[in-house]
Amino acid sequence: MLYPHLIILNAIGYTFVGDIELFYQETLDYVENLQKAGVEAEADIYPKFYHAYDMMEPETKAAQTAAARFVEKFKEAKAKYFTGE
């Protein structure tokens, strides 16, 4: 089964996950498997983040940091992999 955050990871090679996230270990395993296959992939781990923390508590500094890093990595992937067509 592919979870939405893993689909995004496939597209841009980056995700973030909380250490109390329901899919924490699955996310880390998936990143590791991508790396073993030669795919650039990384995940930032945030303490005490649960699933959708960034959306449920967007006013927190941690959620804002995670969201900003995601946007940064998306822009990097867009510049690297997407054409202007």
C-alpha cells in the first residue's frame, strides 16, 4: 500500500515524519529502500509530530519549519526534474 506522503516522496525525494506518526517506521523503511535502489531520498524526523501535525497545528514553530523545508525541497525538485513546457 502506498500512503500519500510516500507518493510525494517518490515525486520530490523528500518527506518529513514525526516520531509518533502512525506510519513512522514505514516511511523510514521506504526512504531506505529508495536509497538502496540509487534514488535520492531523505526524510526529516520531527519529535512528537503525529500524522498531519503540520496541518492540525500550523501555528507552531515546528510545523512552520517542516512546511518551509518541504517547500524548499519541492522547489529544488521542480528546478531539477520539471521542464518549462
